[in-house]
Amino acid sequence: MEASVIISAVGIVLAVLFVVWFTYKGYSPMILAPIGGVIICVTSGLDLTTGMISDFAASYGNMSSSMLFIYLLGTMFAAVMTKSEAAYSIAEWLAKIFGQKFAAFTVMMMAGIMMIGGMSVGTYMIVFPIGMVLFSRANISKSLMVGCIIGGCWTWGNCFPFSPSNHNNIAMQILGTTPSAGLIPGLAAGLFLILANGFYLEWQGRRWARQGRGFSSWEELPEDTTEAKAKYPPVWRAWIPIIAVLVLYNAVGLHIAFCLVIGTLLEIALEFHKFLPREWFQTCQQGILDGVMPVCIIAIMSGLGGVVSQTPAYFAMLDWLETTTINPYIISFLGAALCAFCLGSATSALGIMLPAVLPLFQSYVAAGYDMGVLHRLAVVGSLSLDSLPHNGSIIAMAEQFNLTMKDTYFPVFIVSVVNVFLAGIVGTAVAMLGFT
């Protein structure tokens, strides 16, 4: 291997570790990612002007444009569902089904179902207040909340076939696949995650309680009275916009952005009598604003990927992929996981990796492999190593709940790194056995 390739690879690793460490310490990826890009340029012999002003900025812009409306409309939909209290009606209904005895599992299921319902990064705003009430009744530390929410909406809620997630949408656009791509491996991975995450979160919550680390955030509890719940819309009506989003996305084939707009307008129409038109407008406006920062953080990490994609190490990796005899399904899963490690974002990993390997994937299909399975395993892989401490969204969520990374990160690591990686192995094994 040439010395330039080795130095380039070392530079990429150093840049990623730099971003991981200082993000964990609380610094913003908006500052750290460009510095990491400079480190990569210097160690890979890239011109700084070309690397940062052209490659970094172009990748930032491409990722931002591809996911802008999906994220902003997702948070708008979540804001409207929260304002109308339809989301709380659904959450209370789910809590009755799963029971407060298994509060951690219930919160995880709520988060995953809300994600599949199209509410994207707005999910945690809906689940958190209901989760706090359930945690107080079950004596579970609030420190487990981030792990429970991420264990649903960032894992199986994103990797299941038919999910209107941004990850699914990116893979569909690039690979020309459908929402049901990789149906059986995707179901196997998703069901494994529900069981593995549910078991771990229940065990961890009870273990902490035995150690004296139970619920203590009594001052943060939301209103939980019969009078408040009486204002919730009936659950059958609350489900209508979510069902509409899923049907329009999966059966009609409408772009997820339009599905979310229709779902939002439908919810406003159903509950229009509750608020003035100006209040509904302000709710939509605030929901859109809530999605701006997540878009910026993911796009800035994609900018880092744009620089990586011009390095000698990256081209050497592509050359190796074209000649290796490793099973293509393993390559799809591990390749996406590696990109997610470098970028700290599953969305960015898919957006950078899939266009680069599309010709390679097409050659795999010509050899008899299934593009849908490659799609699904890439999605699962991207959801694994993206949740290391340099994922700015984890820090943002922890801060939103008045928690520190030290308090909350270990459960996040188990449910969204360890268990997702194991789920990818399960899905890959199922695909290699011929179940596609």
C-alpha cells in the first residue's frame, strides 16, 4: 500500500476521533466538522480551497437540499399532532396496551411507532412528556429516556421496510428501489431490535432502580390529570393522519414530503375547532423552525464526507471493493457502517456512499444479487456506528431533556450501536441464506 494512502487513512481516523471527542465534550459539530475537513485535506494532500470551498460546501448543499423538506415537514407534522393533542391520545392508548409495568419498553415502542408514522425528529417532543409520567410510576431514572426514544425511533423505526424514514427515501432515490426493499432481511433485523432493545432497556431501568438510581425528576412532570386527558381527541381520529401518510407513501407512491403536508393539513382540518387559524399557522411555523438545526448538523457532517470522498484512502477503498470476493451483502452493511462512523450521521453516510458505489451495486445485481437487499442492509449499517458521541443530535436531545452525555450515553450506545450492529449481522445472515 502506498504511503500516501496510509497517511490519508490515518488523517481521516484522526479527524473523526477529533470530532468524536470534542462533540462528546459539548462542542458543536457546526464548528468541529470544518476543522476535521481541514485535517483531512492536509493529511491527504488536498488543496484547501478545493477541498473546503468546493467539495465540503457542495456536499453540505447536496445533503441539505435532499433532506430539507423531509425533516422540516416532519417536525411540522409532529408540532401539529402535539398541538392538537392527537399524539398524546395515541401515546396514552399505546401505554394502556403495553402497560406502565414495562415503562421503558412502552416508551421505546411509542417512539418507533411515531417514527414509522412519519413524525421524524419531532418524535421525541411527543414521547417525552408521556414517558416522564410512565417513568415516575415505574421508578425509572430519567437518564434512560434518551436511550428509550433512540432505541425506537432511530433503530427499528428507521430500518423496517415500508417506514417513511429519510434513510429509506435516500436509498430509494439513489438505487431505484421501493419502500418494501429487502423485506425479509429488514423484518428480521427490525424484530431483533425490538426484542433486544426492549429487553435491555427494561433490564437497565430495573438495575438502576435496585442501585438507588430511580426516578427523581418530580418537578419536571407534565400535567397528568383526568381533566387534561379528557381534552384529547378520540384515538381513532388521532390515527387518521398517520394512516393517511403511510398509505399515501407506500400504496400510492407519493413523495414523503407531500405525504407529510397532506397529513398535517388533515390533522388541522380534523381539530380546526380547537384553535384560531393564526395559532395553527404559528404551530406550523415553529415546527419547521425546530427542524432547521438537525438539518444543518446532518448536512455539515455530510460536508466532511465530501472531503473524505476525494482522498487517496477513499479511492483505494473503492478499488478494493471492485476486486474483493467478500459477499456483496456484507459489503453493503459494513460499508455503510464505516461511512457512518466517519460522518456521525446515517443520513450523510447513505448520501455519500450510495452514489459512489451504485455502479458496483449494479454489477452485483447483474451477478444475481438483489438490489432491494443491498438497500436494506445499507440502511441498517448506516444506523449503527452513526450513534457514537460525535452525533450532534444525541447531544441536542440530551440537552433538551436537561441531561448530560455522561448521564445518558451508555444506554444509547447499547441500543443504537451494539444492538443495531448485531441486527445488521442477523439481516445479512438471513439474506445470505437466500431469504430476500
